[in-house]
Amino acid sequence: MYLQIRGVELYYEDTERGIPVLCIHGFPMDSSMWRNQRPLTSIARLITPDLRGQGRSVLAEGPYLMESLADDMADLITHLNLDRTVVMGLSLGGYVALAMYVRHPERFHGLILSNTRAEVDTPEAREGRLRLAMRVHREGTQVALNYLDELFSPATHADHPELVDDLKSRVAQAHPDGLAWMQLGMAQRQDASRILPAIHVPTLVLCGEDDVITPPEKMRAMADRIPGAQFAVIPRAGHLSPLENPDDFNREVLTFLQQLPKK
Ligand code: MLT
């Protein structure tokens, strides 16, 4: 389905029944990365948008600042007549979720941060993003493909190489400028670590045991700064734990959703 949100046509899917969970995808992905979370629909209403310029959403002028993406998400849930939802974000989706918490804390019923971080980039990482954005803009999405191998755990490479191939073929079809604008937006993101102690909704922090981008010890330290947050490591998973090990990921999320106070 498409909705006009803040002047941009955004694509989203909505399973319509259950506890609303807004699922915000990572980079350079789209909402299809949540396809293994269907079993959660036993109790959850999954709302899975493609962020602006990604997947089936329309390309808009960037850079895509996290604050702007957060406002898109808040408007989306308003359009769906929801006061509050659980917000679940993976990596980039986690940056957006934290920006959304800063700007719209009253819209949260709960928070699930998966394979993400609150800090800004190091100067080197920021430089790398600017270089990648320029190359993707000039040469196309092919230049982003090599980066994808390190998103997956050794177990996924060995047992499910089709997941790696599938992501590569999806990214090859993505809009290069959408990816470039997103890199530029992530490079400019604000430090969200100062708000971690001020998060006052039930929070679950999940990390893949083989995640080399947001490793478990860093994610545990992040969880420790959020009052009452639960933390779990997903085995046999790298940076894309919901896709790589959906059984364990979904079990953690289901348990968390079942414990949420009723609205
Ligand atoms: C992601 O998976 O969304 C990316 O690793 C985010 C990033 O590039 O920082």
C-alpha cells in the first residue's frame, strides 16, 4: 500500500490485527528484510514501511536525516489512527527509532533495538560514508555489494548462502541515489546515547552473536544504560539477526510483547 507522508509516497504493509509493531528496516535494505517475522502475527500487527528512497517508496530529495525519517514514521502511525506502537528498528532502523524517541516519546508502547548503536560515526567512518555515497551516485549500486558479505554470520554464509545472494540481488536493483542520500543522512546523525537513560518504555535490545558491525559487548553496554532494558544475544546470526535466525529472534520478541503492559 502507498500513503502520501510529508510530501513523499511511502510504501508499507500492515497485517492489521494485534499489538501494533512498527518495524523499521536497516541499510541498504527495505521492508522485505522482515519477511521471516510473519510468525509474530500470532499476536502482533506488523507495520513494515520502506523508508523514503528505499524499496518501493518513492525517491525524494536528500540527505535523509534521521529526524526527518523519524517524523515520517510518526506521521505513518498517525495515518493508521494509532496513538502508540512498539517500535522495532534494525541498525539504521534503530537510529531512526532513537531519533523518533527523542522527538515523539509519547508514541511508544515499547522499543526493540536490534543490531544498532546510539553513538555517532567516528570521523573515519563518516569519511567512508561520504566516499561510498559519491561512488554509488556515480557508478551505481554495484559498488555497495561487497559491503554486504560482512553483514552475515559465518553460519549464514555456510548454511544459507541464498540469503546473501538474495540481498545482493535486491540491493543491485535499489535506486543508487536513494542509497547515497541515506548514507549522507546517517553521516549527519546526532548522538543519541545521552537519551538512553531517559528511555522510560519497556525496551528489548537484541544482537547477533557474530555481528561485527554492532558487536554484542557494545550492544550490552547500550542496553545497560536504558532503565530496565532486557538484552539477548541471537546465536548463529550476524548483523541481520531477524533474517538469519528468525526462530530465536522471534521467540525473544514474542516473549517481550507478551510481557508488555496492556495499553
Ligand atoms: C545497517 O544495517 O542499517 C547499517 O549497518 C547502518 C550503518 O551503515 O550504520
